[in-house]
Amino acid sequence: MFDAAKVKKQIVAWIAEFFISSGSPETKAVVGISGGKDSSIVASLCVEALGKDRVLGVLMPQGKQHDIDMAYKLCKALDISYVEINIEEPARSIYDGITKTGLKLNTVATYNTPARIRMAVLYAVSGIVGGRVANTGNLSEDWVGYSTKFGDAAGDFSPLSDLTVTEVKAIGRELGLASEFIDKTPIDGLCGKTDEDNLGFTYAALDEYIRSGTCADGEVKKKIDDLHRMSRHKINPMPAFKLTEHIG
């Protein structure tokens, strides 16, 4: 049985210890805020571990973001400072540069480039304020590679990477966050589909398979296994050739 109260305390202590060992008493947590459950819960955990004055939210819409009001609400609810940096122009500049070469854009480029621009923005802001960038991914997404390598898969510390979506939500409730932040349907923000539409199965089924090893639907099981196998390169350290003997 998952003990959300116990795990929440452990994560808060872990975050506090990470900042003691890697920074100064003024070092800030820099969190990309989308208004979804993961960024909301990570920001809330950081506030509890470090205090609201050491948490900086970064909002990064691409043009107009239809649900950006949730990000504003989260920052207000936690009483944290935030900056807003629109990534529409840098994304368009990259796309224009690519198309001028004769290459044709596809969804791999247009889905992943914004995530990598956002991570570049987070590290730029972090460098300015002397912070540490929070990774907001969770185990369920990482399990099937539902993240962008060097984009939202990056960061300096990762509070939720060993927790399934079901467990992350339980932590959010333990933190006392409003249900609108915890239960908001996750949407990719690009094609308008939900995460579960894109994946082809529910997080409930995925979480059950991760924790129990059982999946009632054989096709879903195969899909999860295939995604897990093909996405390990996003999580594992980069393979590097090792010289076994010196030449010459």
C-alpha cells in the first residue's frame, strides 16, 4: 500500500538535502510551470522543502496557451514568484531555418523542439538566478518514453521519477493542492490530444502493469513493452565507447 504521507515527507527531506549538498542557502529551485499535475506538485514540494522565496516558476507558452490560467493560479496559490517567456519566436525561427534547407518538418521535430527550447530557457534562467532546474517527469511517463530527450526529460533533480501517475496524484492530495491542479486532464499542448489518447492506453492500466506486472489486455501489454524497450535511450546514460587498450 502506497503511503503518500510518508513518501511526501521523504521527498521533501530529499529535496532539502539535495540543495544543501549542491548549493547555498539562497539557491533557488527553477520549475517550469504548465499548470498540470506534475509541475504543480513539484513546485509545491519545493516550496515545502525550501520555502516559497526559493522557488521560481517559469511559464513558457508557445504563442497563446489556452490553459495558461492554470499556471497563473498555481503560482498564486503557492505564492511564488514567476517569469513568463514566450517560445513562439525561437521555435518559428528554427522551423523557418530548417524549411529553407529543403528539409520537410515532421511531427518528430515539431513535437520535440519546443520541449528542448523550454529546457534551454530553464537553464538560462537558472544560470541567471543561480538555481537548480527541477525535472517534473514521473515513472509512468518515463516507463514508456513519453518525454523529450534533452527536453522535459532533463533537469538537475527529479522528485517524482520513481512514482507512477497514480502515486503522484496521491502526493498532490497529501500536499493539499486543489483538485483542479491534480486531476486536470493532461494534454500535450501541440495536437490537442490527451496523453492517454497519444499513448493508446490509460495511465491506470500502465500504473497497474508497472507495479504488479499484470495487464489484462494483451495488446496494451505489448504496446507498453515495446515503448519501454525502445525508449530506454532517453533514460539511461549515453552509451560510450571504452578504450580497452592503448594504441601505440
